[in-house]
Amino acid sequence: MTGVELLRRAKRLYPDTLRLVLSGDSELQSITDAINEGAIYKFLAKPWDNVQLRAQLREALALTEIADQNRRLHQELQNANRDLVTLT
């Protein structure tokens, strides 16, 4: 199993995760396909810059936090709507 295949499987099993690839692999078509289908969030090729890598990780963590907050708010809204229905 290649790394790209692993990330495709991870997307199926854990769709809410962000998947980053750090690779020296030059198989660009496979990576491009995986990015286009959403299996990979970001791809950084060797040699990567440590400052850029840290920035990408910060961005990914911020996006994950926003997505988690959106899920919580969505659940709160559903609960509030359910409570309103029971009051009428």
C-alpha cells in the first residue's frame, strides 16, 4: 500500500481528519488525483522549508478547530430546534 492509498483509506474511515503528505515521491499523478478527490489536504515535497511546514501545520490545526466548532454549533442548533418542537 502506498502512502496515497493509505490516506484514501484514512479518508474513508476518518473523513473529518486533515491529511498532509510530506514526500520526496515524484509520482505526481497519483498525488494530484488524491488531492482532487479530497484524500489529501496538503502536499509538501522534499526538501520542505521548516518555517513553511510549521505554518502549514498551524493552518491545518486552525481549520480543524473551526470544523470542530461548526460541528458543535450544528449539534446545539439541532438540540435547540428539537426543544422548540416539544414546546409547541
